[in-house]
Amino acid sequence: MTAGVNEPRYPSLRGIMGAKSKPMDRWAPADLGLEGVGGAAAGQTVVSVTAAEERRAGEVVTDDGDGAHRIVLLLARARVI
């Protein structure tokens, strides 16, 4: 019963060519009964837009026997733990 569930269905060339000639309906929000959507009716305004800060280079910890301790100190300094 579920043998073909995970099998992708690829469109045939005939189906692709037939889809090109089909009319495409374009609906406005009013056609769907969604008056007052977006714009001033959204209830939200964008106050400011700023670029995200650039990522800083990380720190490489080589394990000379105390690597785990140094990682714990780095995580504590970053207030992760």
C-alpha cells in the first residue's frame, strides 16, 4: 500500500508542454475575502534596518593534554555554560 510513497514523480514532456498553454488564474486578496491585509492594516511598522555584524575569526584549540579544560574556559567566557 505504501510502496510508491517515497518515489518521486517526474513530469513528462507532454505534461510540461501542456502546462504552458493552460491559463493561470491570478487572485487578489479581495477575491479570497482577505480585505485589510498588509500595509497599514498589518499593525506593524519597520523602525530601522541595520546590517548584521560580521563574523569574527574563531579560536583554534590544540589538545596538549589540557584541551578540554581550555574549551570549558572558552565556553564559560562566552557565557554558554
